[in-house]
Amino acid sequence: RLEWKVTLGSWDRCEVRADGSEQPNRVVEVGAAPLVLEAAVEAWRTKPASSATGDIRTLGPVPSRFDRILPRSIQVRVPADYDHPDAKDRRHRVVYMLDGQNVFDAATSFAGVEWRADETIDALVAAKAIDPVVVVAIPNSPRRMDEMTFDRDAARGAGGDGEHFLAWILADVKPLVDATYRTRGDRDGTILVGSSLGGLFAIEAITRRGDRIGRAIAMSPSFWWADEALLKRSTASDAKRPEPIALWIDTGTDETRDAPDGHVERARRFGLVFDGVPAVRTTIAEGGRHHESAWADRLGDALRFVLPKAASADGAPPQR
């Protein structure tokens, strides 16, 4: 069973519907007989203009001490008043966002649709729902499946370099960010955000290095990866439950065409690990798809939960 689309050689020149909206993946069952695929292309995606807003700076390329983790430049978005004299002593929490090419700018996004992280954060700050934050956008590399997973998926022949990728973030990216900008480098001030395999990575990271990463958002995490390896580890009778300051997990009811109910069931199984723990919220989004637009729609609620304005002295989220 294959999912496919027609492109003119790159994802930014991919087929779309006549109105410019995304063309869903085409699906074909492949057998032993020769196969000819036919498709009527309604229109081609045109590269959108940049939609990034605010003060976004480039840092890097950040080197890597690990052969299998590729160096790359990162984008750092600072609060609007970051350079104002009155703010020179103010330190900020840092939100590290995976698949960083998708979070600010439609022109660089995988599917021409961005998370609108910049606009959403500005709106939350203006509404005094959260404090201003520094946002670090870490783009993926061609080895995304390997970097964002801690287990080898035999069916896909990929995965398993997550430990190195996490070490690169904590040992190379984070120290550079903390040395360059006025940040809060503590556990309470470090937030990791990811979707799909990035959501899976965010959960793994806060489980393994909760001493360094206190808050996380995992959107549509790919619990199915490597035969549900993370889910099985987390729900084992002898599993040690992580203790995040705040953890948001969500999934949509319409994530993908294959086994549409499986994603919700897996998310609920994982949510039972934290049953009755107010610092963890599992949300099921009715009609939510596995797409940047869906994650953009849910980002505001997720940030409100993990970064409440009225945090207590120990950093725990207020009771809800």
C-alpha cells in the first residue's frame, strides 16, 4: 500500500487542488503485476511569499560532535522588546521547536503551510496569557526519521539516532542559545515542541532528560513507530513515570487514512500513564488531521497550558 503525489521535482512544486488547497495523498495497493498510475493534476503549488513576522535571527551553523547528526543553522525569534533598554535584565523561557522550517514561514514550510507560531505567541503575549519567550526553530535534516526516533523500525529500515539528536540539542544547541541570548536555562525555562515523529521525540526527551527539559508539547505523536516501542515501554508494569512540570499531548480523530481510530486509541493508552496528574493533559481534537494547519490551530491552547502566566514559585502549572 503506497501513498503518492505528483510533483515537478520538489515539494514546493507539488500538485494541489484547483482552489490551491492541499491535494491529499493518493493511495494505491501494489501487487505483483506491473502497475501504471494515472492522475489528473488540477493545479501546481506556487512558492508562497514569506509569512514570517517579528525579530527572527539566524544562529549557526551549529556544529555536531556526532557523525550521524548533521550540523545546521537554527532560527531564533526574540520578543519584540528584547533590545529595549528597559528589558536588558529580563531573561526568558526558551521554546525549542522541531521541524523548525515549518513554524514561522509558509515559504520554507514542507507543505507551504506554517504553524503560525510567531503570530500565535504574539497574540498570547498581548492577551497576557503567557510571558514573552524566545523561540528556537530547529530545522530537520534529510535524516529526520533517524534523528527523531530512539528505536529502529525494522519495517522502514530507519530510526534509532534519537539519543544522539537529543544530546546534540542539549550539548551543542542549548548552550549556544543560552550563551548568545538572555535566557532561563533551567528545567522550568526549557520547553520542547514537536509534531508527528517530533511529538514522539518530545515525549522521549522529557522522559529521558526531564532534569533538563521540564515542559513539552507533543502534537499527533507517532506512537505507532517501531511497533509501538515507546508506548510499550511507558505502559509496562515496571515503567518509571516521568514527572514533567507540564506536558501537553494531543491527537486528531482524522489523522490519516489508514487505521483512523488507532491514533486516538494509542494516545488514550499513553494518557492513562498520567491518569489524575494535573501537569499532563491529553486532548483529542475532533476532525483534527495530521497536518501543519491542524497543529497551528491547536498551538495556542497547548502554549497556554504549558506556559501559564500565573505560574507558582515552583514552576507548576496552576490547577485547572
